[in-house]
Amino acid sequence: MSYSNGLRVIHSDAKIGKNVSIGPFTVIEQDVVIGDNSRIDSGVHIYNGARIGENCHLFPGSSISASPQTKNILDEATTLELGNGTVVRECCTLNRGNLAFGGRTVIGENCLLMAYVHIAHDCIIGDNSILANNVTLAGHIEIGKWATLGGMVAVHQFVRIGEQVMIGGGSLVRKDVPPYVTAAREPLSYAGINTIGLRRRGFSNSDMHHIEDIYRVLFVHGFSTRKALTIIEEEIEPSPYRTQIVTFVRDAKRGLMKGFRAMNGTGKIAEPVLD
């Protein structure tokens, strides 16, 4: 059963927390939970399966927890989970999960999704991530915490993006992007470590130099991925960062983005061989 409250339509079974502001022309369906102190602006449609945390802000025109964009749309009991403090700007489209793949789309705490972001079914977005205007994520994408994707970035399905990554605007992400790096160019390539982001998060110079040493072997010196991992494990001092990066690379089922590209003596792009 739904009821109209002025210009709003809110199902009587929806669970709305304390001090929640709901603007006009908004629709909230039955199986919805909204945490305390959240703000829902005008013209938002919140579908069944939405789990919205506390202190969230949904700007006008957003579509939250709509069914996956597949040819055979099923009315499944799946969820779209939005963490505490996350901001969803104008006209974002966030789809709930597909039951065949776990049934959950999860967006972490304190994320910022700028206008017209699309997040497809079964994506997992880490805390404190920023997706700039018109970022488009296909299904089953995993993004680590504190990641930043520039405007109009498009990400292929099943791609993984590590934590603390910065991806330049307009990039096409077809392969996995390991933690702590900056990625840009076409095709997407290693462009150094994310120095500015890491410094903001309190990484020491020695930590950043250590991470940079790992990526020089992996992306700059022209080794195959297999050879680079062997050198990293034999010659670079063990650390949690080394373990994290090596594990990520070994688990890269879609393969890794390109290594550093430098001009060779003929004036052409010279690229390392990655397997």
C-alpha cells in the first residue's frame, strides 16, 4: 500500500529513519530502508531493495536501486546498499544486484558520486571513493577505497580497480588497475604512483618510494608480468604493500593495464611486454 503525502508517494512499509527530509515528486517503494538524518531531494525514485545509510544526500533526478539493465529483467529480491555519508548528485542511476551473482550492489561510506554517474548491478565501491561526472561502470566491477575516477571514465565489466588509484578523465578501463597508481592515456597505461593522493592520506616518503620501486619493475623496465613478479619477490624488501600488489596482480583475471610508454630512438612508442 502506498500513500501520497502532498506531492510525494511513499509506501507505508518503507522504513524511514529519524529526521529524514524528503522532497516533492519523490517515489519511495515498499522494500526500502533509509537511515537517520538523510536528505532525499525532489524527483528521486527509490526502488525496492534500496538500503540507504545515515547522513546520505540524494540530489534531484536520481534513480536508486532500479533492476539490472539486462534483456531478461527479473523481479528478484536483491539490494543496492549505500553507505553512511555518501552523496549522490543529480541524475545518477544506481542498479541493484543480480541474484545469480550474489544480488548486492554496494557503495561504501562517504563516497561522492557526481552528476550522471551510472553504476550497474553487482558493483562494489570502497569507502571514500569519488566518481566524477558521467563515470560509467558496467556490471561486477570492484573499486577499492579512496579511489578517484575522473569525468567520463568508462569501465568494462568484471574489471578491478585497486585502492588509492587515480584514473584520468575520459579514460577507457578495459583491464585491472592495481593499487596506489595513477592511470591515463589510451590505451590505459601506468602514469606513476598516485603521489598527491597518498600524501594526503599520510603515506610517508619511504612508503611511496617503496611502492614506486615495485611499479618500476612491474611497469617501466619492460619485463613480462611473470618475470617482474619474480624480481619483485626476490629483490624488493617484503612489506604489506608488496604483498598486496603482488596478490592483486596474480589475481588479475582480465589482465593488467599497459605499462609505462616511453619514446624509443625511432620516435615511436616503446611498450613493455606484458603477459
